[in-house]
Amino acid sequence: MTTSIDFSRSYCFYVPAGHSIWVRIQAECFCEVIDNESGERDEYVLGVRTQTGLRTDPPSDHLDPGYDFWMTFSRDFVYVKRNHASFHTNNPTRVPVGEFISTGWHLQPADATPLDTPAAILDDLKRAARLTARTEFTSGDGQRTYRIEYPIKWADGDDVKNAFRVETGPVLLLDPERVRTGTPVEFDDFTWSYLDYHDFMSVRCLMERPTSVLTGATYPASPETPRRHAALTTDQVAALRLRLFEDAASTITAGELEVLLQTNHYSDVAVRSARTEIYSLDG
């Protein structure tokens, strides 16, 4: 019998030093880096997005604004990604697990049925089955594999065209050409991505990159769904960039100012060869 991860019953946990609390975070994605010759593997588990509260007394958006964050657990480190109001305050951390009383994860296996046709996928979508997927990327020399397993949150099927599409995430990507088992990764080795694919042999990765807040300002939407604020013209955006980054008198450089006016956004795309298996956890 094939098994897959039941993400509704899988989680990361930790006990912070100096506290008596035991923290559980639902798992979002399971990742493995595998050395295909030795069989050695490193594991990473991504937890779901969490939102901080305001920590000043009294609470103040100005002194201590809340931020959203994700924690990724490995055997050696806990990686914490934070999204603030601007990219300028980007401050991810890589905390050794020794700074916690304990950390770890629980991945609940479940019996799984492989779905290898668009018709089977559509049938299980319609009957509200829980679907998961496992996607493998392999290095060019075949020596390393990067594998991710994740719940399918958004998908569609077409019984007329005998087609399917999965759009889901977030997932964590590592480059199998660069990473090595036994060598802890740095925070910037991770690529945050959503996946979009129509077949089992390739995936379109929508990747997060620092992006100017002016990106998309010229997008007009449509008459049916107009923008609340009118789209800017290309000339207007160029004039704003000139005023902000070239003409403005500032104590910081134009490059530093440009970073200040960036945000994290899924603004890059790459189509990559990969092998994907889709499973139903409901028979």
C-alpha cells in the first residue's frame, strides 16, 4: 500500500527556552535533499504562516508593528522568514536548535491511492477527497534529488479536454545543483514558490523576489473588474521613478532607497523538469 502525508494531522513543534509552553504549528510542506549514491538525506519541514501580535505596552503600530512569519525546521536549525510592511526591514534568522529546549515534527502517514490520469484527478476533486502531491527535481549529473511533498489546495479538471491543472503552495525549493546533504543550508538558499502544472513531468514555479511597489501600476484590469485606483501610464511610472530615485535629495543612495520601496512578491517564473505524483488520501 502506498502512503502519503496527511498534512491535516502533521505538525512542527518547539519548546522555547525560558518558557513552559509547548508550541504546535501545522505542517505546510515536507522537503528532502537526497544523495542518490550514499542514500544520505536532509529533511526540512515548513510550517504554516503565523501572525505576530503587537508587543509594546500599550500596543502601537508605530513602535512595534505586527508581522507575518514562517518557520522551517531542520535537524540543526530553525529558519524563520518574516514579512514586514516593507522589504527594507527584512530580517530572516537561522537559529540553532540548541537554543530551544526541544524542536521537531510529526508527519502522519496515511494510505494513499495514486492518481495518474486527469479523469481520476477530476473525480476525486468532485468528491471532496484530500489530495497531496510529491514532486522530485534531480541534478543534471543525477547525483542529487530534491523532493517536496505538499497538500493540493487549488486544482481543476476538464473532462472535455481530458486535462487537469494544479496551482498550489507555498512550497520551499532548494537547488539540487548546489545543495549537499550534511551541509546546513543558509536562509537565502531557499526559494519561496507556488507551483502551477498541467502534467506529471514539469512544473511552472512562481517564485518570490524583492519587487518594486511600482510593479504592476500600469495594469488596467478590465471593464468587468476595474481598479479601485486608476492604472498609471508608463510615462507616469517613469516620472515617479525619476523623482524617487534620481532627483530626490536624500542621505541614502538611490539603490538603498529602491530597496526600501520593495516588497516580497511572486514576480519571477521558471519552468523546470520534475516528476510529480498525485495521491488521494480517501480511497
